[in-house]
Amino acid sequence: QVQLVESGGGTVQAGGSLRLSCEPSRSIFSISVMGWYRQAPGKQRELVADITRDGITNYAASVKGRFTISRDNTKHTVYLQMNSLKPEDTAVYYCSMRHFGVNYWGQGTQVTVSS
């Protein structure tokens, strides 16, 4: 299967910023939806944000106004700009891409926000 490669995770202080990126291991065209999910210890995985091929975005209420999702269709890449980070944003972040009815996932990248 196609694997998604994530980068940009790390540890930052509250109020800081990170930019996550994710791209497939090989070129994959006609991706309908790209998105980011996260899972904190002891919690269920949740949708953070997603974006359609036409640029329609959807955000979890907890990140609205702080995070921005974008995509570059020429590079087959999805980004998540994370600003004003809070300790509760600490989680493993997973990217996803939907292609002809199949969801592809990254391995996850750790984001840790210290107080």
C-alpha cells in the first residue's frame, strides 16, 4: 500500500507554533480529501481538520482560529499550520488521504506542548 510520510512534529512551549506536512511515498493523483487526526493518551482519535480538493475546510471546534490546513496538489502534500499551541494539543498526529474510496494513513508524528 501507499504510505504517507509525515514530518514537522516535535516539542514546543505553549503559545508556540509547528507546521506539519505529509506526502505519500509515491505520487498519487485525484486525492479527494486530505486531513489530520490526532490521538492523545487515553482518548479516542479525533478529526482535527480536513480539506477537499476544492479547498473546503473543516475544523474541530477546539482548533478553530489557531490551526490552518492547506494542500498543494502539485506536490500531493497536506499541511497543518499550528499556532498558539496549548498543552491539550499534545497528541500523536496522523495524516490521511482519501483516494478512490480508500483512506491512506501516516504512521503518526508526536506533538508535545509544554506549559
